[in-house]
Amino acid sequence: MLKNVPALLTPELLKIIMEMGHGDELVIGDGNFPAASCAQRLVRLDGLGVPEILEALLKLFPLDSFEKNAFLMAKVPGDATETPIWGTYEQIAKEGDPNFAGFEYIDRYGFYDRAKQAYAIIATSEQSLYANIILKKGVVVS
């Protein structure tokens, strides 16, 4: 056991985020995201939603301070789906990392293409639609 590590961060996920370097990207996918077909490295956190994973990750995972560091899948034009989860993400990110400077939105297929290049993808059971997020890793400054 370790102290101060959120319990939902599995040993496999901790290993992956430790291996990641500056500029590597991590995807947290909702329950509808095609995680298995996109992932180079897949971590399953079934039964969990994205907000609690995002909050836990940001306790250990530094966001990039040099470029955009957080991305959301944009709604398909004309889709009237409500996305209140985006506000939740923004609050968690603001509290979790001083380098968070807002989200950039990526169209659906652009998001999928970017996810295929990501270092790893976390598959969740999040039921909210358009709840996918990409985080760009930064550096730890002492």
C-alpha cells in the first residue's frame, strides 16, 4: 500500500502514467467510446465515471504548461444533447491543476484520430454523452 494515492488508480494505471513523458496524451473515455479499438494501451475502470477518475488523476498527473492541455469531444453539429458534465470537468480541472487553462473542443472523428495516437486510454462506465476527455501530460517542477 501507498499513502495518499487514490484507491481507484490501479497499479496498472499508475505504471502507465509514470511511464508517460512530457507531451504524451491520456484519454478518459465514456461508456460509449470505442476504447478497445482505439487504444495502444487500454486500462479498464469499469463501474467508475469520468469525474472521479479525473479528480484522482489530477492529484498525481501534471498538465502541460506550454500548450493546450485538455480536450473534449465536441458535440456533433445539430445535436441538442445537454452536456452538464463539461462544467463538472472544468471545476475539477481548475481545482486539480494550476496549468489548466480551459478546454479545446475537437470534432468527433478528429477526437478518435487523436485518441488512436494517445499513449493510453482509460475505459469507464460513464453514462453521460460527449463525456470523453484528453489530457496532455506536463512536467513536475520542484
